[in-house]
Amino acid sequence: MELIGAIWRKSTRSAQTECVEVADNLRGVVGVRDSKDPTGPALTFAPHTWRTFIKYAKRR
């Protein structure tokens, strides 16, 4: 899936050199990629799946 128009942002909790970027501005998909390799592969999730993951991660 191409993420054309994705606006990538880094987590405020990421380390300087090891960051994850998320694009949640697209309809129907959330993209996640390694900031050190912006032209490399990205994982994609359904928005409800991503929200469930974030809720779980915040509890840890």
C-alpha cells in the first residue's frame, strides 16, 4: 500500500537516533516506519487496530 500524502511525525518519547514515525492523517490506514530509513518499508494498520495498540501500550 502506498502512503501518498502521509504526514509523518516522531513520537515525543523516542530516542534521538532510534525513532518510530507515525502517519495517522490518511483515511482508513495508519502508517508506521523507522525514521532512520524514511524510504524503506512501512507497516500499515487499520485505525481501530492502531488505537487498540496505543491504549495497551499506554498501560505498560
